[in-house]
Amino acid sequence: MTETLDAQTDLHCHSTASDGRLSPTQLVEHACAAGIHTLALTDHDTLSGLDEARDAACSAGIRFINGVELSVSWEGKTLHIVGLGIDTQSAPLVALINRVQNTRHERAKTMAARIEKLGVVNAAERVVALAGGGQVTRTHFARLLVEDGVAEDLNKAFKKYLGAGKPAQVRGEWLPLDETVMAIHRAGGLSVLAHPLRYKFSGAWRERMLKAFKSAGGRALEVSAGASQQPDDIHCMATAARKYGLLASIGSDFHEPDQRWLRYGRLSPIPSGLPHVLQELN
Ligand code: AMP
Ligand code: MN
Ligand code: MN
Ligand code: MN
């Protein structure tokens, strides 16, 4: 089956199951209103929003693909690996996700203590309430810092406090790359290296990452990602996809309607002729 991977396809976005602002149902409705016809929900380290999103997509009449964005540690750096088309009942995948959720939980406790030192009261309890049962991420801590006036906005919260090397950041010991890719495949899914240009790597490190992902059995690359929409970026990632024999994927990394630069319909389409993930996801 030849399907096009156009800019009305979005295979990377978040709901309240992790650090998105919209519930899975609201997200699907938002995507649908923006003309998206094929959507994957890829919350951080959880499958808990998928059933609701699938029901909403069914009502809205758009195609839905199960997804997840897994946190991986590789060479001391954090990478995000998206799994698409996964079986949510897969025991090895569920076990892997339980492990990473424990890591997230412990890290949140350490981060809460640091955030309290910055002047936020009851950070530990409040961040859990703010996450509303979903996975606790740095985004939630950033929202607390803004709520309490410690930071002006989310961007500044990351820049001053939560970004790499800043006082409230705690580096998670996430999942191993090989195991993550394998678990996605055992769950019948496709592994996708998310937002390859967002890791702030040098060219040499980017090549190392692509090589490591490919040797781990990785299958696809986000050639069109929310934060890499310059024509040069698309071209550069399309070249990388061809060089490493990876399928192309497309995803906005949408978190909330206020993130204007990530608004639906703003993604650049994948260059035609590039083999892509929808050709494999049935
Ligand atoms: P975590 O996985 O808990 O480390 O949180 C990572 C999440 O923080 C990412 O998925 C983004 O949604 C968010 N994030 C990271 N850096 C920034 C930034 N500079 N501005 C806004 N959100 C960010
Ligand atoms: Mn996020
Ligand atoms: Mn990510
Ligand atoms: Mn994401």
C-alpha cells in the first residue's frame, strides 16, 4: 500500500498522560480540527492515554496509531526513541515501561527537593497533582516555577533552572538504547529516533548517534520534526535517512495549543520518494 506521508500526518505528540496540556480526547479533536488525518499519540514513557485517544479518533473518523516516546540514556546523553504501531499488551514493553516509570518517579523526588530550594513550596505534592496521574516531567516542574513567579515563562524556567547543567536538573538514568529498540520491535512496532537535531550535538556526535541507533536495529528517523522545519534541516535529515537506510517519519512534538511554532499544519512534508514509516505500519 502506498500512502503519502504528508504534513497532515502527525506521528509525535503529547497529552495529559505525560506533559501535554490536552487530554487524549481533546488532543484528537484539536488535531482533527487542524486537518490531521493520521495521528499517533506518543506520551513520555506511558501507554495510558492510548485507549482514550483511539476511541476519540474512531469517533472523529481519523486514523490512529499507538505510540510512545521512551527516554533512553546513551553515552551519558538522553535520547528519545518513539515506538509506533506497538501492541500495548506486549509484556516485554510493559516491563520496560514500568522500569522507566520508576526512574522517573525517583528522579521527580530529587528534583522536587531542588525546586523547593528555589522557593517553591510543597513541590513534591504539587507536581504530582499537576501531572494529574500522568508521568511527571521537567515540563511540570517548569510550570510550578512559573506559577510561583520564580521564572517568567516556561522557556526561562528551562534556561535558568531545568536545562542541562542547571541547578534543578537531575539527569535520569534512563533505558539502554538496544533494549528499548528491541522491546519496541517485540511489541510489533517501529522504532523512530525522535527530533534528531534537538540534542545539541556536534556533527560528529550526530553521526555517532545515528550509527549507534542503526546498529541497535533502529528503523526510522524523524526527518520532519517540530523544531527542525528549516528546509536545510529537512534536507540534512533526509540525507541521513538515506545514508543509514532509515525510514522517514514526521511529528510535531505538540504539547499545547499555545506553542505556536508547533501548531498543526506547520510541519514540512517529507521529500517525495523517501521510504517512510506509513508504508510499514498496517
Ligand atoms: P524530562 O523527560 O522529564 O526530562 O522532560 C523533557 C521534556 O521537557 C521535553 O519532552 C519537553 O517537552 C520539555 N522541554 C525540554 N526543554 C525545553 C525547553 N527549553 N522549553 C520547553 N520545554 C522543554
Ligand atoms: Mn515533552
Ligand atoms: Mn522528545
Ligand atoms: Mn515528544
